[in-house]
Amino acid sequence: MSFLLPQFEGAVQGYLKAVGIDAGVTHLQVQAAVRRNLEGSIPIYFATWGSQSINDVSAILPHLFSGQPEGFAAGDDTRDAELKKLVDAAGSSADADTRRKFYSAAVKLATEQMYVLPIMTSVQTYLARRELNFRPYPDELPRFYLSTWK
């Protein structure tokens, strides 16, 4: 299943073929793709999701590993209680070291189990002229409405 551009689908299909897996691609409407994924009737669910801001684990891990069968887009296919516990522990703390400890353990477990395969990230680039007073913010959201001309 895919919501990605054809070149990403083709790349994944090619990598799978290189290791002896002949995979086909089926495009479905979102609702049908999510339903089939939750039913377990498809072997691979190929989709995108993003927080549209900082590339931070706190934006994606609770979405993917909530322990719930249905979520924003796909639900938690793993239902891994240990992974959910780590994600919940990280998300319930404001202490940076505690968050780092639990999120690191969660990423390690998800990687070892191959629950997800991150393929790419999307970067937005903005250009500005020297005559523009533009201040970037740590959350990477441009606040053009606060900009002024010099």
C-alpha cells in the first residue's frame, strides 16, 4: 500500500526483488488501505506520516506504538507491550535525560524487531533576501508574519 511517490515505491520494490521477493504495488484510498492493514490482510503497509515540524521521536513514536488497534492513520500493528511502556515513560517526563533514555530504548527495540523502516525525511527550505528581517525558530516553523523589510 502506498501514499508515497512512485519513485519510493519503485525503490522499495527493487530492493525487495534483489533479495528474492517479487512484490506488487496496489494503490488504495486511505480508508481502504488502513482497514486492510488493521485486518492484517496485507504483508506490507507503505505509508507516510509527518509532524510538519521538528523531526522528533515524540511526534512519531506515540502515533506508531500506542498499543491501540486504530490511530490517526494506521494504528499500532505491533501491540508490543514493552515498546508501549517505553514510549509512554518517555512521553510522560519533562526531564530531557529521562526522555532520551526511554526514547532511545524504544527506538532500539523497534529497530531490532524491524517494526518500521524509515525511508526518507522531508525538508522544507526557505530563502530570504538580506533586506528581509527574518528570524528562524527552533521548531522550524517559519513565522513570515513576524518578518519585516529593512
